[in-house]
Amino acid sequence: MSRDVLEKETGQLFEKLWAPYDDKPFDESVQLFRRRLDIIGFDTAFFQGKAVLDAGCGGGRNTIAMARLGAADAQGIDLGGEGVQNARERAQGLDNVHFQQASILDIPFEDERFDLVWCAGVMMITDDEDRALNELTRVLKPGGLLYLLVYADEGMRWPLINTLRPIAERLGHAEVKAAMDGCAMPANKQRTFLDDLFCPKLDFYNWDRLRRMLEKRGYDQIDRWGDEARLDHEHSLKDYREDLEHLEAMFAHGAGADGELAGLYAQGQVLTQGVIDTIRWFETEVAEGRTTEPEAMATVIGQGHQRVLSRKAAA
């Protein structure tokens, strides 16, 4: 798939994922930004008067969060035109926030423009990860901070998702979305699973690989956030299981409907239920004292999302 096609399909997918959020869940997602920084001990006074970039901003939640924390110039870029427009509507009344449609492979800003670049869940879905990281580094000031969130290559969730992706492709986006609506899957879970199942490209990073990529580009402080920063489905075995139970419910809904696709939904349900049952087994092992929670999480969740804050070496 060419870069143009990949970016077009990626933009078309993501530009529709944030619009279904009502104001309350969207605002909660904005507040999550501050909560995570507080947990890891990051002084949010850092944002006062700063120029920041949200590279791959989606619906603009992190851009808006940084603006509310005092950034003088909060810029957000994303591939999806509808998503950028939705972000602009969410940010009405904030004069320090600006959004535009652009790729992180060609960031439309001059060298060394930003004090902080935030790139969450984007680099691993681009056509060229090296070019992406070069661009993120280029627009960052010497001594500035780069935050990256990328997917890790361990645990049980991603092997399951990669097995389900061909099934989802055969079912089709509209059909899967209808099944999600039919089982009353919450908007935040729909966004996550539509992303996972239909994003044209996914890549995964173990810690050593990501650290080497950053060191190669001259980052002299590389801080990998620990388990305490997990405020999502990776927070615990129970959260991990319950997240997948939403996906199982979607496949079960489709399997229970009449039509030629019911059998394919049923296969997705079987695969998902198998992983859920395995997680329950580990939960029982922990509850009955045969293993510890950290040991079980190391197997079930693995390294988890890589969340890394790095400083670009000063000139």
C-alpha cells in the first residue's frame, strides 16, 4: 500500500471516531491527560507559556488539555479533515489552540518550533516510522520534550486483535459498527476497537527497539513510564478482561443475528472468548495464591503500551 493510500484510509477511519463522544466522556478524556501526568510526578506548571504540538491529535483532547494547562501556543495536526473540524468545535473559546490537517511525516512547522511534542498512538500506524520520528525531532527545540505512546509486542490482546483483523475486514467496517451499536458498546470502546481492527497498518515496539531509536536521534534523557501510568484497560487483569468482554459481546450480537455473516461472527466470538477464559484462569491463580498479580500481568499484558518521555539533547 502506497503512502498516499495508507494516509487516506487512515484519515478516513480516524476522522469519524471522536465525533460520537458526548461532551461528558470527551471532557473526561481531556482530564485523563492531567491525571496521568500527576501520577508520574510531572510538574504541569511546565506548560505555562510553552509552544506545544499534538502530532496526530485525533479529536483534539490532548491539545485542549495542554492549552488548559497554560500552553501559549497549542497546535494539533491530524490526517482526517472531519476530525480536525470536530477538534476545532471542541476547542471553541480557547484562543491558544489551533488545528490543521497534516501528516506527521511532513509536519508543517519550522525547525525547533516546540518546547514539547506529544505523539500518542500514531507513530506505529505511519508509512515510515523513521521519517516520523525524524520529523517529530526536527520541530522540537534543543532541550525540549518528546512524548511517545506506541503499542508493545507482548501480552495476549494484540495476538488476538491481529487474528481478528482479517475477520473484521471480511465483515466490513459498517457491519462491525452496526454490531457495536446493537450490543450498546460504549463510544470509547467503539473508538478503540474500530481503530484496532481497521487501521490499515499496525506496528509494535519492545522497549529495547524504541530506546535505540530515540538514542540514535540524540535524546539524552529517556524516561519510560511505569505501570502506575496505566489508567486504561492495562491497569489490571480485571480491566484487561473486561475490555475484551466488550469485543466478545459485539461478536456474540452478530452471531445471534440471521444472515450469512453469523458464522463468521461466531468464529470471532470463539477466539475472543478463549482469551477471556485464559485471563480468568490467571485471575483465579492470583486469587488462590499460586502466582502473584505482577507475574500474571507480565504474561497476560506483557510490557503494555510504551509510554516514553524523552529530552532532546541541548545544543
